[in-house]
Amino acid sequence: MALAIDEARKAFNCGEVPVGALLTINDKIISSAYNKIEQNKDATSHAEIICIRESAKILGDWRLSSSTLYVTLEPCCMCVGAAILSRVKKIIWGCPDNRHGACGSWINIFKNEHQIHKVEVLSGLMEEESKELMRSFFKMRRMDKKHKKIIQ
């Protein structure tokens, strides 16, 4: 998870919401990514999606059935859906996302067991570090907006 947080810091430094992800198989890192929504002008450029896509390319297979996806923020519906469809074995996330989290904070996609694929979900790994990055980022964004209003 520490490496996912490093990815989130990259997002922070680029002005992106600081979310980082990495995908492993047998404790070997296959790929890592951070949010690139603003950079790509694409709402689907979440760290998890980028990481899943890159891993599939590297492995030459869309089935990531023995993989673990680490992400600093609770995944949204889109990212959970991509993980299920990619056959990710386990998702481990850091801090909850009350606005978009799909692993129980906002909704729980895993409430009903999927007919084809079961994903193990663990939460709270390095939660405080992940939360602090998010807090700092949005505090900075609020200050930037306030500063722009004063200048205008």
C-alpha cells in the first residue's frame, strides 16, 4: 500500500485527486498508476482502471484472476465493476469514500454475491496516510478557489 500512496502523491503533485493503485500477482507488482482524469480529460481515468488496463496489456490477458488490487481510496462503482469483470481476486483499499465508494461507504456492490466471480475485499490499510493526502489536497483546492475569488 505504501507504493500506492507514492502513486497518489504523484497525482497530488499533478493537481489530480490523490488516488494511487497497484496490482500484484504473488506479491510481484505488475503495474501501478495514479488518477489522470484532468490530464486525460476523461472521467474513466481512475487509478484503478489505468492499473487494470496496464496489467492486462503486460500479462497479455484480461483475466487477472490471481491478482490483488491495492488502492488508496475505496473504489467507485466503475472501478469495482472493472475489477469484477477482470476477475481481480482481492481488493485492498485505504480510506473510505462516502461520496462514491462502492464497497460499503456509499453503496456496497458486494452486498449480493456475484454469480460468476467473488472478490475478497479488505479495507483500512494505511487509512490515515491515505486520508491525510485527500485532506491536504482538498484543503489546498479550497484555498486556491478562495484566492481566485479575492483576485477577481
